Amino acid sequence: MNSVEIRQCFLDFFRQKEHRIVDSAPMVIKHDPTLMFTNAGMNQFKDIFLGNEKPAWKRVANAQKCLRVSGKHNDLEEVGHDTYHHTMFEMLGNWSFGDYFKKEAIEWAYEFLTRLVQIHPGRLYATVFEGSQEEHLEKDLESYELWKEYLPVEQILFGTRKDNFWEMGDSGPCGPCSEIHIDLRNDDERKKTAGHLLVNKDHPEVIEIWNLVFIEYNRRKDGALEPLPRKHVDTGMGFERLCMVAQNRRSNYDTDIFRPLIDEIAYLTSIKYGQGRESDTAMRVIADHVRAIAFAIADGQLPSNTKAGYVIRRILRRAVRYSYTFLKQSEPMIFRLVPALVKVMGEAYPDLHKQQALIQNVIREEEASFLKTLGTGLRLLEQIMDRAAKENNRTISGKMVFELYDTCGFPLDLTELILRERNMTFNLDEFHKEMDEQKKRSKHAATVETGEWIDLRPMKTTVFVGYETLTAQAQILRYRQVRSRDEILYQLVLDQTPFYAEAGGQMGDSGFLLAGGEKTEIIDTRQENNQVLHLTKNLPANPAAVFTATVDSHRRIMTANNHSATHLLHFALREVLGKHVEQKGSLVHPDYLRFDFSHFQKINDNELSTIEALVNRLIRDNLVLDEKRQIPMEEAKRMGALSLFGEKYGEQVRVVSFGKSVELCGGTHVQATGQIGLFKIISESAVAAGVRRIEALTSQKAEQYINEKLGQLRTIQMMLKNPSDPVSGVERLMKENAELEKRIGDLQNEALQKIRNEISEKAEWMHNMNVITALVQVDSADRLRDLSFQLKNKIENLYLVLGSNIKGKAHLSVMLSDNLVSDRQLNAVDIIRKISPVINGGGGGQPFFATAGGKNPGGLEKALAMARKIAGEA
């Protein structure tokens, strides 16, 4: 079977077992502070396990795209070096939410593997939980007895808590698990060593293929375990490993999932796969990484310098580094693999095909940018190594290596490789010290400590009533304390709320709770793990009271204006620029709106004016809101409703329409577009390759902006003696200013020529050099530089050191003729470093020209004297 058939076979098998087949959730996670990426198939069902959401179906199965590159599950460094680790991978899984349990899970797993995939039972091993005296947990004898119906006892092993007790995190649902391992070794190897001795021993051919998790406990914050009222099943099987087994391969990378990508890399680089260890590893790394990058971009996550975007950029740069170092690719190449990837996986994941152009453009731009960074880093590293070599130092500073890594993004392993080639090393302890300091800073900035939930009433899903009203009676179901950066806040969960929780780019509501004369301010409303969290600085005196919950109406109205304007802008962009425009992100703030969208060139002024005019026309048309709640997703699609890539939608959705603008949206909106009043674009810019951003204002903020601009225009008119045509007045002033600048430039050049002639006469022949050290009066560092180069072009064998007090700061310039650098081994950088401390400064440059700046102009004379002494000793 090929990979497409294997995936479908799994889904069809569990469909026959009365499972609902659901789509993969986005790989990039929102509204969960504990995870950036989906790293397991169960992530999209986390709220069900936590009790925050009721399951729509009792039995579910799917193929889920996952990413593991950070935290507890970090496979990044192993990727490409072995046969089975990946960053992005697919997890096949089946779930039971309070329905079937161990018996069915084990029976169906065995049936699928042996009957449909036709794995010989003699190659399978099952592990079950051995129990824990420390936590008073018994052996999982139930699973053991069930496995005995299918496997001999020597193929059923007891495993430790580490291997056979699954936990979602430090707290939350958990339970024993039964792993299924497969022995892929040849018969001779199997005769030499029994397979059960190699299970969970990191043997590359005795590997785990499926994990059956039986969730029956909840781990409290204090570490205690309590039985769950309902038991669940959560299974996960690595799709890539399954394909390896089904296709009788010894490496995931030899399956039809990866070989088309590897073959394309071999074609593009003219390097055959299988001819060299380093090039083979590089091809596997790139084949793996391009999948992770492409799927993340398709889900709406662009590479950036923060959070999830930083992780994607790091993966891409790692791929570029392997391409550059081991495949000798100095031009972007990885983006060319996207068509091959779409061909392999586009049928199962149509978003890849729809987003192909964007994915390729983003990857190409990131590749080109990082290849430049690599070039810059290589030059800096060469300078560092040259300096160390001159000092007979074979170990360079770990701090410098860290700066290369941290500020330039220069890979540490590439630094190590280059140093090794020069028979050099670096101070590893110093590097780790810098790295630890950075981690401490990041950890301190991001640390959030959450207390145990205090439950006041039975937990249920919060009912949102904010579409109809801004005031409602509410009770607190639960609350907890949260400490962040030494600030203590409280999170409250209400039974019903008029407060909109931050979602879909729209900021959360603020307002207050009122009970018994006590007013508790709600500073923000957020969504986390399917719970609506109301943030307060203080806990109400009586949390069990009945409260009147009231939303800040002005903030809500301003936010609604901007959100509805965002929909109109989206419609206008597609009308003016074309139907290729798709939303890539947005921010709806009470004061402004920001909209990111796919488009492959800068929007010109005429297009911007047309877009803005169309939005304002739709506002004046006073289009009435047409809202449809809880309609089937298929019906919404038939209506032509636009959706956002990377968002997870349920079976029932909300559709918001203003005339021909039809979108899936859960946000708050105006009742008619006339309420928006006015729409004004204030900026248009690039976010990434193929992604543009528009920022705009509406309503009173747009009025304020226009009035400010008109006020500035009136001021200009007054400064220009109130001409009827201020544009002509400004043009006249600019022309006069250009003429004055030219005259000043001519005068400065004359003065510079005079200084140059005077200095030339001061040249003293010393040790076969024309030595000049002088204080000069110039108006800028650029003039000092120009003077130095002019003298170099005029005087042979020049040793020139100039000093100048420019606007109260000391400046030094060292210029050497090329023959003094090549033949006499003089170095301007060495000279500048020796003399610049006396001006309380420092500098650098190139061997023939270096500059320095400092805070002490009084030290210039001494610096020149030192330079002259150095010339005398040369």
C-alpha cells in the first residue's frame, strides 16, 4: 500500500467501528498558554479530557498533523541522523470519550496491525504499566490479561511509570498506557538477541509504533491522583513509522512520504542520495523540515522573531544551514521542494495546494535572507579567528560565539565546524553561561504561576450572552490566583457572561462586576482551554454572590466598529486586487484595526484610494447585519462564507454578512455599517513574502486623525505665509534648500581641499613611510573619512592618523597605504585599538582603514602622539 492508501485504510477501519472521522486540527495552537504547537493527536480533544467541553461524539478517529521541536517532546536534534525522528509528523489516533475502554482498544489495535497491515504477530510486543508503590497504583493486570488473548506472555512486558504512565502535563488527566512495539530486524539478528530485551532500549529497528492510553485519573496541582468520573481512551500511532512497516522499509525516509522529496533534492543539487553520510543526513533534514515549515505557513504561522514564528524560522534556518554546508547550495533551493510536497500530501491536506504560492514565496524570502546572514557571520568569524591567530590564541571567546549565535542567527555547530578546520576551539563554559543568562531572562519574562482552581459551583460551559446584551446576572463557577512578573491577578469563570473573550483577532472586553455595592473591575477577558476567563486585580469579597456583569459599552462599540470595518476591508481588497486575497491574520482593537492578507506586491496609491473609497461607500450604504448562528458548516460553505486558514471550526458555525461580505466569525459587530461612520487607511506595508498589512482607523479615531492632519496643514500654510497653494510653497522651499545645500557643499569641499593641502605639507618621512598625525576641524565623521581617503589617493606609503572634535565628541581616523598593510604587516584596527582608550572610546574597521569615537576630546593630542610613537617603532 502507498501512504495515501494506508492513511485511508486506518480511517475506514475505525469508521466501520462507528467512529466519527474528524479533520486534523491546525498545527499551530491558539488560546492555550501551555502549547504553541499540536504535539499529539489528543491536543484538539484536551478540553473534553479536562471537563471543559462536552464531546459531540463518543467515538472519534483522525489523522493529525503534529510538530515536536521544543519542550518535553523535542526531537529536533535527532532529525535526519536516525531513521524515525521527525519535526512535523502525522499521528493516527482513535478516541473514546466515556464509551469503550481497554478491551476494545487493544482488540482493534491488534486487528488493524495484523489483519489489515498484515504484520506478523511474532514481531509485536506489548508493554503494560507495572504499577507504582509510591503512588499506590496497582499493576495494569486488566491490560495484561487482555493482551494474553493475542500474544504469548513473553511478548507482553511490564513497563515503568516513565514508559507506561501517560500524563498531559504536571497536572490534569492521566492514566496507564499500553505501548505496541515492533521488531523489524532480520531473522538472523532476531535469533541472536530476543526482541523483548531491546524494547524501549533505543534500538533503531525495535521501535514503538502505537500507544494506547487509558485515561482514568486526574492529577491535582498538589500531585495527588483522583479517579475521573468517566474513563477515556486516547491512542496515537506514528503514520510515518506505520508506512515504513507496511512498505517493508528500514527507514521512514525510504517510504513514499519522503523519497519524492529526497529525489527532488538530489536532482536540484546534483548529489546522489546514498553516496555520503553528511549529504544523506542533510537531505533527510531538509525533507523533514520543509514539511514542518510548509504546514505551519499553511496554518497561518509566518516565520518571525517571537514565539511560534521563531520556532518555524529556526527550523527553516537549520534546513538552510544543512543545504549550505553539506550540499553546497549558496542560493535558495528549499522553496523549490514545495510542489513535490504538495503532490505527496496535497490530497490529504488541501490547504497545502491552496496556499502553495504563499508557502513558496515565504520560504524563498527567508532562505535568501538567512543565506546573507550566513555570509555576514562567516566574515565576522573570520575576523575573530584572524585576531586570535595573531595573538597565538587557539581558543576564542565563548561570549563572541554566543553573540554570533544570538544576534546573527549563526548556527553553533557551523561555528564549531569552521573552528575545527582551523585547529581552533572556543570557551564552551563561557558560551553556556551566556546562554543560561538569556534563558533566565526569557523565563523570568514569561513565567506565569497559576494556583489551584477553587470550585464554587458545578462546572459547566459558560454561556455567552454578549451578542444581545452588555449587562447580565452572573455567578462565579470557579476562580484561581495567577502570578505574573510579581503581579497578582485573579481569573474568574462565570456561568454566563456578556464579556467577549479575546478570539479571532478581536481584543477581549473589559468592564465590571457589581454585587452588594462592591465593584470589581474586569480588566480583560480571555479564552483558555475552552474556558472564558475574566481577569481582575482583586477578588470580590463574596465570590459566591450573584453579580451584575457589565461590559464597557464605549470600548465594545469602538471594537465592533473596527471589526465590521475589517470585514468590509476584506471584501474591498478582493474586489479591487483579486480573489487571491485571503486573510492571514488580524487585530481588532478599540482604537484601530490591523489586517494581514495574501498579495504578492505593494499596493499602489491609486489602489489604496479605491479600496478606501469602496469601504466608505459600503459604510454609507448602511448595510444591515445579517447574522446566522449555529448553522452547519456545509451550509456556510454553500453561502460562500470566507474562513481563516489556521482556525479550527466546529460542525456548527456563525456566519456574519454585510451585503456581499460573508464570513465565518464569532466576533461582535455593528447592527448596520452606518454606525462605523468613517474609515481611513493610515499605513500599508509588507509582513512577509506575499503577505501585506493594512492599518486603519474608524469612527471618532478616524475623525481625530483627519483633524490632526488638517491642523498640521493649516500650520504649514501659516508658516508659508498662508499661500492658497501650500504644495507649491513647499516645492519652492525645497528648491531653495537644495540650492543652499549645494552652495554649502561647495564651500565645505573648498575648506576640505585647503585642509588636505595643509596636511600634505606636514608629511614626515619616517621608516620609509610618509607619516602624518594631525588635528583637523571638520563638521562630520563622513568628512573626516573623505579627507582620509583623499590623502590616501594623493600620497604614497601613507601612515595617516587624524583627530577631530566634532560636536563635543572625539573622533579618530587611521588610514594606511595598501603596501604598508601587505608588505609591512601594519594594521589600522590594531592601531586604533591601542590609541582609542585615551579618548574613552573604541572602534574598528579594516586593516587599511579604521575609526573610533569617544567621549573625551581632551585626549586627542595624546592619542596622536601615541600613534606617532607606533609609527616610529614600526
